[in-house]
Amino acid sequence: MRVNILQHTPNEGPGAIKTWADSHHYELYVYHPETFGKLPTANETDLLVILGGPMSPNDNLEWLKKERILIKWRELEPVLRAYYEKK
């Protein structure tokens, strides 16, 4: 299984998700869309993990538009969205 992680801040990595993927011998790839502008394709994604970040999902950023398209393509497949809410 190929697990693709979208990481939006350098200090919030995959952590326990990486440990889980490694224990199952899954391929794990971490993407930094806001830094490098590269995203995986829907066809090369078995599980998409979306980590939180300082941006809003409604921000008008080019890389975020592409990310929303990828999420829509993956709509019927496994997607994990992980984020922390500030209180």
C-alpha cells in the first residue's frame, strides 16, 4: 500500500502515522505542497493523509487549489485528515 502524506508545516510531521505505516511495511511518501508545489496523483495514492497547518481550506493559494482537486479525486477512497484545533 502506498501512503501519501500532505504535510503543511515543517514541525508537524507524520509521527505515529509513519510508525504505523512502517510496521505494516507500507510505502510512505511525505509531500510539502506549500514549499515545493508537488502533489501525488490520485492513481499513485492508496491512502491520503492530510496534516493540518496554519492555512484555511478556503485560502486562495494555487497549491491549495490543486490539493482540493486531489482530495475530490480521492473522495471515495481512504482519506485521513489530522489537525489540531487551537482553543
